[in-house]
Amino acid sequence: MSHLGQAAQRALDLSDEERIQYILGDRWIEYTAATMVLADLERLLHHPRVHRMPNRLIVSDTNNGKTSLIRRFLLLHERSDDPALEASRLPILMVQAPPTPERRAFFTSILDELHMPHAPSQKTEVLFNQVRTLVPKVGVRMLIIDEIQHLIAGDSQKQHAFLNVIKYFSNEWQLPIVAAGTAEAYNAVRVDAQTANRFQPVELPRWRNNGEFRRLLMSFEALLPLRKASNLAAPEMALRLSLMSEGNIGELSTLLNQAAIEALSSEETITDNVLDRIGWTPATQRKGRPNA
């Protein structure tokens, strides 16, 4: 079983149903772009407080590893619940941008994440003051706003008001802000020239069929509890998987999960026949179908 990591080898002792649950569980795979972004975020987290804090804009295609990377960073810096402290310490505060650039919804998301009770009838200004007072008290050193592209769903006035809040928080708290989203995120921050100038973009590109992609496939294979080696990094198989996933790591993960589950009841290895049987449709083709 040299093709498997230790955890996957132990999973071979599970029933088929348990192995399926194992395959579908969360996992983290290191790769160069992710390692570089995580290192950059770590530097930001420890940046000295200055008047104009550096910010980042992480951009990737849908399902191409952006949110997984952020959640990995959060796991490395979990909340500290020390009973001796007045409040739990939360080094990184992550919220999702509301579906439209509504400041009230944004403040409510922050208070919910901080487990701070608030009345639905409270005015936006009251919620704002709660947020600006509470965040420093719990030791937040970085604010992450995921799905920032939602900002473009509102009118110009709401967009500017939302971005002004982000600028205010960055100046008031003197902490780095990391925004993350799809390609539309560029347009979201460009609504305001001053805001756009504050956010340095970092892009997670699509994967190409090269040595790094084949190393990624080897990492996936080591995590999938199949009794026989699949040789996913072999040139012909790597090319096929690259085309099927369209260079998207989230699509690749889902594709390999389905193939591994199919292989459990047959070959115990991912082959061309297994890939044929799962009936995979690439994402771009799914988007073009009615009701996709």
C-alpha cells in the first residue's frame, strides 16, 4: 500500500460505507500557490500597526480553492477561550459579504460571528457602534471578507457606503483586511479608487497539466483509500484529469471523489473505465445547460 498515506491505509479497514464517508470528508493538500498565500497572510497577521495597513484581494475562479485556503488559515489561528480573560480571543474574524452591499447585514454578520446578541430592530448606527467597539476587545488582528464580489449586486450609493465602512474599519482598528472573491471582485473594489489602491491582488490561477499538477494528483491518490495504485500522475491519466476538471482544483477533488467511490465496488483503482462510468460533465458544459 505504498501509494497511500498512513491515514488512508488505516481507512482500508473500514466498511465500504465508512470508506465513502471518509472519501467525502474535508481534506487539505499543500501546493505551491496555497503555501505562498498562507505565508503572505501570516506576514500580514503579524504586520506592525501603521496608519495605512496593507490589505489583500484574493481572487480565483469559483471552486478553485479560495475558501478552502482561507479556512485552512483560520484553523491555524483558532479562537482562544480562556476563562481567565474577559472575552475570548479571536485573532482572525472571517465573515461572508452579504448578498447585496447592505451595511446592516454586514454588521449583523460580524456580531453573529462574535456571538454577540443584538435585537433585529436595532438601527444600523447602533449595530455599527457595537461592531467598532467589540472587535478590538476580542483581539481581532485581521478581518477577512469572503465573496466580496457580492458588492456589485447593489447600486452605486450602497457600494460606496459599504466600501467606506471597510476603509473606516481598516483605519480605526489598524488591522489588515483580506477580501476574497471571484473575478468580479476586481470590479467590486474598483468602485472606489482609494479602496482599490489599498488592496493588493493575489490570484489563484487555474491548474495547467505540468509537473506541479502531477504532484497534486499524487497527493490526492495518497488520500483516497483504494487498495490498488491508480497512477493518477501517469501522463495519459494526468492529461485526461486536467481536461475533465478544466484545471479547477475543486472540480478535480469532486471528480476524484466520485471516481474513488465508483472504484470501491469494482477495480479498487481509478482507471479510464471508472472515469467513463461516472458520467462526468465539465463545469463549463454544466453552466450551458438549462436549469444548471
